[in-house]
Amino acid sequence: MKTVRKIILSFLLLVSVGLSVLFTTAFINRMNLPYNSEGRYFNGIVVYHEQAIEVFGIISSVFIIITIGLTYLLYRSFRKK
């Protein structure tokens, strides 16, 4: 039963790390775009809005906190005998 818990925690940690990297990369990329005075950036296909930076920052922070929590839980489960 404890092995199943470790496998589930490992899988959730892997997913959480992937989503943390994805949203943090989007956050950093969006932060570096040259927005105009209206807060928009047009790359020829898509219009990016400057307000999305805050949303990506919040989402990446949440996933980073979840990743830290899952890492702690997985560490604790390996320490127990």
C-alpha cells in the first residue's frame, strides 16, 4: 500500500513540475514582449495582452507551491520505514 502511495506521489510530482515549468516559461516570455501603450503586442498572427502576465504569474506560483508540498510529502514517505 505504501508503494502505491509513493508511485502516485511521484506521478503527481512529475505532472506538477511539468506544469510549473510550462507556466513559468509562459510568464517569463510574456513579460519580455514589447507591448504598446494600450498593453497589446501583435506578432502577425496573435494579439497578446499585457494583463495576462499577472494570471500566468499566479498560476505558476500556485504550481510551484504544489510542487514544493509534493516534494516534502514524497521525502517524508521515503524517510519512514
